[in-house]
Amino acid sequence: MRKSTEKDIIHFMHISRGSLNELETALYLSLDLGYLSEDVLNQFLNKCLDCKKLLNGFIKFIERSY
């Protein structure tokens, strides 16, 4: 089996970040359609922001060590 390289890891982290952006879009649509309240939306968006910060930090860490 092939071992993941730093470049592969960074690529997958970028894909993950894109998925978070898609999730944010779905959350806003859910608000517009009345499935979520603004309070719940904001809770989810804060979690998404936390995840993005972690992903960005991990990407920078891997890039520096590459």
C-alpha cells in the first residue's frame, strides 16, 4: 500500500476545507427554508469556523515541514 506524502495530506485538507464551505451553504439554505433557527445556525457556523482554523493551521504546519 502507498504511503501518503505531505502533498497528499495537504490536498485532502484542501478538499476538507471545501466540504466545510459546502456545509455552510447548506446551513444557510436550511435557515432560509425554516429548518434551523438563527441560534442553531450560528452554533453550527461557529463549529465550522473552528474546524477551518484547525485545518488551516494543520496545512501551514505540514507546508512548513515539507
